[in-house]
Amino acid sequence: MDRDLHTNMAAIRSKNTKPEILVRHYLWGHGFRYRLNHPRLPGKPDIVLRKYRTCIFVNGCFWHGHEGCQHYTVPKTNTEFWVSKIRRNKERDAKVLHELASMGWHCIVIWECDLKPKVRKRTLESLAYTLNKIFLQDRTVKRYAMPEEEPMMAAEDVPTER
């Protein structure tokens, strides 16, 4: 039985999944340039856009325990194993997102169910909108007002000596 489980688990991809490739094709086609699985970042994010200081994770609903999703159901056999495994995955995901945020990275999680044909276009357009918004916010000039001790007078109010 363990051998069957091992063979089945070994056949499941962790990189270059269909949902991940959909996101990558969309990003590339819309001019976004990225790196894949950056080894020096926590969790080796699926897609890293350095220009936008953003990491994108494309998560499978089952493997990452997408709560409230129809694609996430706990298997009826070996339930204890699966509940434990998915809980560890969720804990690891939360830790990685926290580490990246503390390093100043924006993190976006795209769920597999959000890439199904009915909602794919909306999801990908929302991703592009979010990336552009992040880019503009990060590059906005921050203006600081210097506190004045005394309010300045308008030019007309200044008395002139004759």
C-alpha cells in the first residue's frame, strides 16, 4: 500500500503545473518579466517579479487546503495523514508569506480554482491590475511637509517701509 502511495505522490508535479503555466503565459504576453522559483527567497516562489518586488504563488486547492473551495476535500482513506499533511503545508505557506512580507516583498496567492475557464480572464486581469497598482504605489514620490514654527504671511500682508 505504501508503495502505491509513494508512486502516486512521486507522479504529482510541484513545478510547471498547468495553472502555473497559464499565469506565466498571461504575464509574459502582457509584458511582465519574471524569474521562476528564485532559490534565495523563502519558499522559492513560483513566479518572482523583481521590478514589482512581488512574489506570486500558484497554489493547488487540495495541496494547500483552500478553505470553502469545492476542489478541497479531505480523502476518506488515510484521513489522519492527509489532514496532518495539509495542515503542515498551510503553516509553511503562512510562515513563508510572513518572511517575504518582512523582507519588503508583496505576495500574491492565486488559487487553482480561480484559473478555471469561467473565471480565468477576470483573475488574470485582476492580477495585472494589482501588479500595476503595486508598481505605481512603490514609485510614488513621497512629499514631506516641514512643520513651520510660525505661519508665513502672504506677500500682500507684509508691511513695506517707505
